[in-house]
Amino acid sequence: MKSLLDFYRIFDLAYGTGIIDKYESLMEMQYWFEGKIREYQEEKLKAIVTHAYNNVEYYHTLFDRIGIKPADIRHREDLEKIPLISREDLQNNSRIFMSKDISVRKVFKMHTSGTTGIALQHVLDREAWAWLKAISLRNWSWAGWNFTDKVGLMTVAGSSSQQKGNFKNKIWLNVQNLVPIEIMHMDEAIIRENLRKIEKYRITHLRGYPSGIYSMALFIQKLDIKMEMKSVMTTAEVLYPYQRKVIEDVFGCRVFDAYGTHDGCVSSGECERHKGLHLHFEPSIVQIVDPAGRSVPNGREGDVVATALFNYAMPLIRYKVNDRATMSKEPCSCGRNTPLIKHILGRSSEIFRLPNGRIFNGLSMPLEDYNSIEFFQIVHAEPDRIDINIIGKNEMEEDLQKDIKDIQRLITFHAGEGMRVNINLVEKMEYSRGGKFRYVISKVNYDKI
Ligand SMILES: [Zn+2]
């Protein structure tokens, strides 16, 4: 397709989705003042809360039990009256979160795979899906993408249905100007093949997991090749500053990081100023909360909680998405007044609780500073055991042995008394079932400690 704009116009005509109309309004809404953003969110909030009370078993029972009525939820702050729901609540009984008028709604069923590997059934109606599609286009526009650009999707084999290679998926990617590029196994031949593909299809933007794009960038660096891209868009994992640096150097462009959840409850991305991640305020109200569910001030770390405003098929109100984040105290200088995330601190499951009472934050261990290490992974394997899996750089064998001793000392020091630390040199890293690479993995059930 020459321009994606033509494709969506046809798509909108055929399915009544209005993606392009939505996109055009979103491009204006991003410059709304804070007061107008609040007004918009609170209008949507009142509507979804009323709908949820009238049509969703879980909320009806809950509101009656705690003695609140939909009319009590008028402002964003009022959300604190509603208890949090967790991923486990949905896993155990997703049916009670579905609207009883679901049969007359045009619904997409989505399955998202999580860190636990348990598939979670999530239902999205067509209108909500179309809004989320338009929002992702706005997010891409911040990276300088436009409707005629081709995007290389850096994929890890088996990571999603897109990679299964079935005919329908191939067409779906093709019409959207998306070109899959396999980056799971890399050697010089594969890298050269990827580079040929990028040239052949005139790909101007790359998009994918930071770990994958980073390792491809390292290979390209070794081959001493420069690749000029308009942007690299990263998502789904924490992006480290050292990865950003290498990627920007190799591809001669800026990296635009994004953070969101598969279900569309949270969606955010960097603008051209790179001051943090702009939260898209239209699909959800996002709060950063303490363990009691109260909002914390900007600048303080807390759990990410979202209230989705579009999805009437399966309303999620006060949904704890399992990530931790800090909001910025300062607005961005670009003129967009949406809330700004300063840091994503990763999932709470990446923070280990040790039997000696210590809290061990794997993400804060500076292992990327060791030059002899290509990849690392920190695993809380047993309550009293932490494994560090390492892939070393071949040409730095001697330094590697020295660094390993150092890392052993560092981790033992931070883990504290009674903890065993194993360093394993491995050939391959462990990926989650969804194909996501995690630097930090916990296999321990903390309820039993
Ligand atoms: Zn900005």
C-alpha cells in the first residue's frame, strides 16, 4: 500500500471504525490544556462507571457491598473509593468482568500472555480497538513516522501470532506497511540478510524490543556498517541508557521509547524532546499508588493503576497492571500537556524479597557496565539463591573471568547474609513464553517466605 492513510480509509468504510477521524481528533487533543483533559476524562469516567454498575456483575456486587453509587464517582480523585483489582482477579474469573450486553457488542477477544505464563482472556469492543489503533498511530507520529513510511518489525520467533507466518497475518502486516525482521538467532549471514531486507523494502523506522534491537546493533557495529534510519521505536521491556546509546549510534537516529500494556489499559511514548513518556490520556486514567491504593505525589514511585475509559465490553476500573513507575514533576517542554512518566521501574515481580528481609532490585544492578558481558539475566531461582546468567563476549575471555568474580562479590554484597549467588555462563538466554526477554526474573512465590 502506497500510503497507510488510503488503507485505513478503505478499512473505515468497510467496518465503520473511524480510525482516521479518531486519529485526526487525537492530533488536536494532544495540545489540550490540563483543565480540558480533566473534563474529558471525568465525562468518560462517569459514563463507564455507570455502565459498569448497571451491566457488569463484579462492579454491581462490589458497589453494593461497599455502599457506593455510580454518582459518587465524579472526579478522578473519587476513584480511590474503589478497591484495586489485579491480574489474578481477572485470571481467576474473567467472566464476571464482562458486560452483560456483550452479545450485542462487536467484540474482539484477545489473549495476553503474562510473566506467569497463564493466558488471560481479555475482551475488547471494536470502538475501543479503533481508538487504540489511532492512539498507536499518534504515538508513531511523535517519532517522525508518517503514513507512507515503512516500519521494520523486529521479531523474536514464536513471540506472537504475527510470527506464525500464516497467510492472513502476512497480508495484515503487508497492508500496514510493516515488514517483519527475524532477530532471534543472529550471525553475520542473518544480519546481512536483514540489512538487505531493510534496503529492499525501503524501511525507514525500526520497532521492537530493546534487547533484540540492541543485540542487532552490536553486530552491525562489529561489521562497521552505518544504517540511517528515521527512528527506532522500542517497547515492551525496560530500555537501558547504554542500549539507547549504541542503537542511536548505529542507526544514526533517536530512539523513541514507549510503554504500554497489551490490553490497551496503559499507553505512553516519548515525544521529540525525550523528557519522559507521555501518557495517552484518552484511553485511560492512570494513577500511581501506594500499597493502600492512594495516589502518591509526582516524583514518588508507586504501582501503576489504570481505569480504562473506552472498553464497554469488559470495563476495567482501578486495574493494577503490575508495573511500577514514577511520574515527572515537570511538564514536557513540547507543549503537550498529557501526564509524563519519568521512569518505568519495571514490574514489581522484578523486585526480589529475600528471606533475610532484604529487598533486592535486580534492575538497579549495574551489570551493563561490564565490558566483557554481552548479555545478562538475574534470576531469583530459590528463596535463598540468585542465579546470574551471562553471555560473555568471545574476544574478552580474560576480562570476563575477572568481571565474573567482581559480579559475584557485588551481588553477594547486595543480597546479604544467607544468600547463595551462582554465576552461570550460558549460550542462550531464557525467554518468557510470550517471547519477551526479561533481565530480571523471579521464580519464587513470596507468599511462602
Ligand atoms: Zn513532550
